[in-house]
Amino acid sequence: MTLSLDGIDLVPAGGEEAFRSLAAVADRLYRAGDPRAAFAEIYGVITREVAAELASPTCGFLEPDTEREVMAVFCARYFDTLVWSLEGRPQDCQAWQVAYQAAARRSTIPFQDVVLGLQAHINYDLAIGIARVLAARGARGDQQALARFKHDHDHLNVILRGSMGECFERLCTRHGCRFSGVLWQRPQPVTARLVLSVLTSWRERVWTDVLRLLEADREEERRAIIAAMDRRSGRIARAVVAPSAAYVTGERLLPRRLASAIRATWLADRDPTAYLSL
């Protein structure tokens, strides 16, 4: 492992602990100039806002303890994939494999790195984590309990909407992603609706997969559900990196100065030492 995560809690116990760990990871990756920093930072922003909601006297979650546990399990899963990536080990699903390969090749822009991380973490990791927590809490077959958990699952979409502006601002100012600025600065209402629509549709599919996993009676059935999730999230990841793959191929055919000018259109120089922690 070339970049050490020593001293960072990679198995956080709850939302606040998960945020602190994500902040530390994002800081180390950023200071090393590692493209994997972009997703870690945005994930940290979202985690911070969820933790703040859980600590609020007007908390909108019906089952806050369950949400804290899901956050911890979810974050630990991300850290597993990151450690495998840092160690050069293969991932256990297509979506994360594509995401980390793109980062290693430095063929993507920060906006893509974040989308790749979000979609892998949502479309593959999330249903498995939620199903594990709910099964341990005895929610399998309990429709009243599942309805409460579904409410909380949907309530997180409200927090995603509220954190979107800061996420785009960080991509623009800290990660030098001009493409994110183009998306956010002028057509902000349209972009916000589009991004939230995509995230909401992904998360609605997650809940369907959660119920299927909870209803699965045999391990073979469970493995088949997870394999379908793997294929779907892998297809989305490959679609996200398709423009970069085309650029990398075409870059070889272009004069170096022209290729550099094209890349500079979407990325601004930024100094990793100027990073301010989350």
C-alpha cells in the first residue's frame, strides 16, 4: 500500500465516527494528489449532513439507531474497497473495479470519479448492507417495521438534495472540476432536479433489492440477486467512463498541445496543499 490509512478508524461505530474517518481519508488522498479523493470528500459531506440530522431534536428519521448502524456498515464497506484498491487487489464487484481502474489511469475528471463512487456504493453496496442490518434486527416479514425503515430510506433523499450545492462547490473549487461548474453555476435548478432524479431512482431500486434479499430463502437465490446487482452497476459504471475511454483513445491521435488544451477545458489547476479538511 503506497498511501497509509494508519490511525484512521476503518470500522466506524456510527455516523459521526464515519464522518471523521471519511474526512481523514479524503484529506490524505487529496494531499497525495490521488483522484480517489473526490468521492471520499463528497461521501464525507453527505455523511456529515446525515449525522447532523440524526443529532437534531427535530430528526426526521423514525428509526435513528438503525440508520446509524446502516451508516457504519455502509462506510466500512467503502473502506474495504478502498484498501483493496490501495493494495492493488481485485474488487469483488464490477462497479468498484471500473471506478478504481479509472482513477489509476487518471482518465476521468472529478465529476466522473464521484458518480462512479456513488453509483457503485448505491447500486451494489447499499442493498446488501441494509438487508444485513434489517435481518439482524428481525425485520424480515415485519411489514410495519419495514414501512418505517422505508420512510427513513426515502428521508435520506431530502438530505441528498440539501447537500448538493456544497458537493458541487467542492468539486469546482477544491478539485478543479470545471465541468461541475458548467453543470451547477447556470443551469442549477435543472441540474439539481436531474441529479436528484437519478439518485432517487437508484435508491428506489435499492429498496426493491433489499426486499428481495430479505425474502430470499436459499443462498443460491440470494447470490443470483447480488449477481444481477453486480451486472447492472457494472453496466452503469462502464457507461460513465465511456467518454473518457473515447478521449484516451483519441488523445493518442492528437497533437500534445491540443490534447492538453482539451483536458484543461474541464480541469483547473489546484494546489493539494491548499486543501481545507471537511
